[in-house]
Amino acid sequence: MNKILYLLTILLVISCQEQTSQKITNREDYNRYLIASPAKTTSKYFELWDGKIKPDSMQLMSFGIVADQYSNYFQATGDIAYLKKAEKALERAVNIAAIGESGYYRSLARNYISQHRFKEAAEWATRAHAKGSGLLESQSLLFDVHMELGQYDTAEKYLDSIKDMSSFGYLIRLAKWNDHKGDLTTAITYMQKALDKAEKTRNEGLRLWAYTNLADYYGHAGRIQDSYSLYLKALALDPQNAYAKKGIAWIAFSYEKDPVEALRILDSITAHNKAPDYYLLKSEIAAYMDDDVTRLSNLDRYFITVDNSAYGAMYNAYNITLQLDNTHHPEKALKLAKEEVQNRPTAHSYGLLAYAYFKMGDLSTALTITDEHIRGKTFEPGILLYAAEIYKSSGRIAEVKELKAELVGAAYELGPSIEERIGNL
């Protein structure tokens, strides 16, 4: 009996040590950033230029400046109304511009990318490129939009056309390209170089972008402490930065298995930020806690929020996943997935389509789509999980084993709610 007690004591000590070693976050590091207040959505500068716009206004500069401010307000609040107001201002600018058209074309294209209107974005980016002015900016934008459309050969050509290892814009796109190819180590190397460039410019916007994106890459690579440190750096620059807070909440949930703390952080975001995806994450965490009341209330808030025509196709992928994983209406998911493939024919979209067919009982079509459009074409763990389940039902055990090995390594990215599904492969 004494030996058993001794062994139990040793195991308890080891367990406590492991739990301690896994603790990354510290409330004292970020509590001051959780004191939420509404984002500022006006300023004397904005009011000055907004006041110059009249129903018959030809004040081109006013439209551009006001649109930029509306875009900033959208980023700060998650309120789709601001993104649509920016769109209207930019459309007016495009209609009246006699000089500098390419700059307004690019701005409108970026607005459409934010709205997931990728084909329209490609049209305006191509028009900007044809104008010749700001050629480097147009080529960079065309890389961005063709990546979104899954047209990777074309995207690579535009990436080659802007090659400049001293350019922040080129380095971040080179990082994205390597991440797309599954070379996360190289992607991180280039993002680190981009961050060095951003630090030297002292440009707050570039630094924030670099901090949060490199933090994401570090998380995917299992470098959780490095990821956490960069999210804190982002919050030191911008205490209201919702993306960085969400990143810390994910560390608390997925790495530390502390859903209560994760929800506390997310509550500080949703107090003033209207972006629907935060409600989905809160719902996922509540499901992990077996808290059906919180899960359903956040799902309701999500559906109420996205039930707004202004969102268009922005949340189609989220809606498809919800229908596939949380409801018994695969036919709705199939309809949406077909639309998503038309709008954005990427491996991710095809993955959703394949799984929708799988849920409908059409294994043959699901398998064909998986072989043709997913296998070897994406490293997104959520889509690879769908592919693995399709292969398992098809008796393709070798492919299942291969994908399961990748998915185990992506457990942090997928979250603790998915661990059982991976184990069942």
C-alpha cells in the first residue's frame, strides 16, 4: 500500500509540473486591456471631410479620406455598416475620378476583398493595373486577390513581379505563399524579416499587422510563448485590438484548457465589437464546457447578427461549417457550399462541398472532389479532418493514417473540441 501511495504521489507531482509548464498566460499581463470601451467612430478630421460631401458633391479627395476612415471604424467595431459606407464613398470616387483613378480602383478592390466579393475585386484590381499608375501596388493587390480565388499559378507570377527582399509588402506576401505551400518554417522566417522592417519604420499599423500575423504563425508552429508575447506587444500598441485579445483567448482555451478564462477575455471583446465570429468562438467554448445555455445563446446572437443582407457571402464558410457539424440539415450546407465554390474556388471551399456531399450520403462524389481538389492542395487542418473522415468511410486507410499524423500536430490550431474526432480516425 505504501508503494502505491508513493507512486500516486510521484504521478501527482509530475502531473502538477506538467500543468505548470503549460501555463503561458497571466491575467496581470492583459487585464488592463480588457477594460472595454466603445471604439471612437468620429473625429474632427473625419467630420471636416465628411462635411464636404454633398448630394451632388464632386469633392474627390473627401470621398477617399472618408472611405478610409469608415474602413478603420469597421476594423475597430466589426460593424458591417461602416464597411458598406466605405464602399459607397469609394464607388462615388471611382465614378468621378479623372486623375488618380488606379488608387481608387485599388481601394474599392480591397473593400470588396473584405466583403468576400473576390471576383469583383479582381476586376477592379485588373483595371488599376491597366492604368499603369502605382504598378507595384496593383501587382501586390493582384497577388492577394488571386490567392483568395485559388488561382495560385497566376498569384505566383504576380509575386515574382514584385520581388524585393527589402520590401515589407513583398516579405509578408512571400510568407503567405510559403504558408500556402505548407512550409511554415520558411513562412515564419520571412514574417520575422517583415517585422524587422516594420519596427524600423515605426509605423504603428505595420507593426500591429506584423505582430498579430507572426503571432498566428508561431501558434501554428507550437511556439505558444512567442505567440503570446507578440499578442501582448500588439495590445501595448493598441489596447482595444480585438484580434490580439482573441489570440490570447485561444491560447487560454486550446493550449491551457481554461475555457472560463477564454470566455472572460472574449466577453470583453463582444461588449463593444459586433463581428459575428466572436459569438461562434464563444459558442464552441461553451460546448466544450457542456454549457448548453451559453452555447445556444451565442449561436442565436451569431445568427441574428449575420441575418443582414449587408454581409453578403462574408460568413458563408462559417454557416456551412455550422450546418455540417451542428445541425441535421446537410442539404442547406450543400446549397451554400456550391455557391461558395462559385465565389471562391479554393481547396477550402471544395472541402466544404465534399463534406456536404458526404453528409448527404453521396460518398462517391465526396471522394472524387477530395481526390481532385483537396488532396495535396491544402494544409488547412479543418479541411484535412473532413478529408480524413471521407477517406475513412471509403476504406482508404493509408490516406487516413497520413492525414491523422498531420492533424495530431495541428491539435492546437483545431482546438480541444476536435480532439475526440481526430482520435476516432
